[in-house]
Amino acid sequence: MLKSLSTVSSGRLADGREIFWFDTDRSGDLGDSSSGGGSWRDETDRRRLPPTATTSERRWDPLLREWVTVASHRQTRTFLPADDECPLCPSTPERLTEIPGGPYEVVVFENRFPSFSTRATIPDDGVVLDPSLYVRAEGHGRCEVIVFSDDHSATFSTLSPERVRLVIEAWVARTEALNAMPEAEQVFCFENRGTEIGVTLSHPHGQIYAYPVITSRTQVMLESARRHQLTTGRNLFADVLASERSSARRVVTSNDHWTAFVPAAARWPFEIHLYPHRHLPDLPATSQEERDSLGQIYVELLRRLDGVYGIEMPYIAAWHQAPARSDRELAYLHLELFSIMRAPGKVKALAGSESGMGMFINDIAPERAADMLRSARP
């Protein structure tokens, strides 16, 4: 088992945003020889930045009964900069970036262009909504960027086992911290990879959102779990996992603590769900052994996904965790990893049926996708 996992240091960026450096604890035996080692780091952000201003609001849709966030300030966010202008590369004396202090291992900082913020305000735009139908509220919450490596050309699947483990520790630590925020109702760790997905920065990174509400998708899953429990006395997610493990037809891979499978009703050409074998609410509830084996199987899945067509597949990796304060006994920690790539050079577009009616039509049978993923070399 990997141990002596991480040390954490914190600071403030020039505009007041928080930043955290996660470094391998050199007193342990991880042996990661990559960059980092926070004791010598100059954490001073020497840029001159204006104070951040977040005009973010939530509006209630009375027809679909869900919140929509409007964050118009994000129109000015950084978009596909040249490699030598990447804001996530380490700062140098010649070029200052979002991450001061030179080489690093894993860094988390508040997004400069957040969808949600503890400082969010509703724009003074004179808009008046009918209060009998609509609700308008500040987009309170928090959005963080998690940078997996200071190597601009890396991908998650090329990280060392020790670095992957450090990322997991950062997910755990930030989930715990954000769950404790009064503005947060649900914490969402995720990664987007590929311009086809809409990625605007190519440096290897993910994001962590602290939503001010429980998302509508989570609400649906929790209600399904509640009905199943009332009917059977069992947990719905655990029953889905047991069924998939029993038949094994759509199982992609597994180890002592985790099983990955293509769901029977997969919406995407390649969609993988990764479940822990124990009923756990969130990442902080995992044991050290479960985190070790998570790193191994997660990297295997990413490599299998790339191996299907022999290309770097665009993907979204989405961690489903229990809400911060409610229905934690119903929720079940799991990852959804999916790609829109249905064939080399061909993406699954969310066209009329999917975007207009929410009715997904998949181009690849889930069983065929499972076969292709099992056959791909990790």
C-alpha cells in the first residue's frame, strides 16, 4: 500500500483567490521523483490583478423544475491559448501564470472565471421576473481548478501511480472542505478532455464544483433509490452493481475493491461506470486500500478508452458523490466515464432528439462497447 501520501500548503493569489499545493510527503516511501516539494516554494503571486467580480445568478425553470445558472462574466475566460501562453504552466521569472512558485505536483485554486462563487452577485440589469413563476438567486458556491501535473504535455493516463494517488488525495481533501461550506449542497469532481468536449485549456486539469443546490440529475437518482429501498429494503446502486457483477456481460474490468462496467442503458457510445464494492457516500469515505486500487483501475480504464481506436479519446469523467447534508444513506459513490467519439473522426452530436427532447439514441450497443473496451490494450 502506498503511504505517507501528501503535504498541503496554501496561499492567496494576487486577487485574493485561494490556492493549495499538494506535494508528495518525502518522509514516506512513495518514491515519486517528479517535480514538487513545497518547503522551498516561493508562493508569492507577483502579478497585478484586478479584484474578481462574479455576476452569477440562478434562475428556476418552473416547467422542468430545475435551476439554470447564468454567468455572463465567463464570456471573457481564457480560450485555447498557445502552449507558451498556458496559464496552468508553472510561473517563471519571465512569465507569471496562475500558479506561482515554479515546478509543482498537484495544485488546486479558485477559478478566475467561476460559474459559482461565495462572492457572486446578481447583475444590476433591470430585469424583472414574475415572482409567481420564477425565482432568481445569487449563484453562490465555489468553483476550483485542479491541475494534475506541471507537465503541459501529460494526460491523466500518463501520470505515475504516485501522482494519481496524490490527485485522489486532493479530491478527498477538497470534497471534505467544500462539503463543510454553508453555501455548498453537493460537491462534484470532474475532468473534461478534448476540444470535442469543449475544453478551453489543453494543460492536464480537472475541476471541482461546490453547487448551491443538489443537481436535478442527482435528485432523480436519489428518488429512484428511495423508491427502490421502500419497495425492496435494499440500495438500488448496490443492486445494479451486484447484477452487473453476476452476469459479467458488460463488465470491463475489476479488482478487489472496484468494478467497472458499461451500463445496460448507456447513453454514450462509450460509457463506463465505476463502483466501489462497498456502499460509500463519497470519496472521503474510501479507505487507503480503496484509494490505492482506485488509482490503478482508473488509469487502466482511461488507457482502454484510448486503446479502442488508438487515439486520445475525448472524454468526461464525472464523480457522483452524496449531497453534503441530505440523503447520504441513499447515495452511492460512483464514477461515470464517457466519450462522445463513436468512430475515428466522428462524434455523437447531441442533436434533435437528445437536445430537444432529452431522449438519447446510442449508436453502439452497450454489450458491443464492453467487448471493444475489454479487447483494447490498457
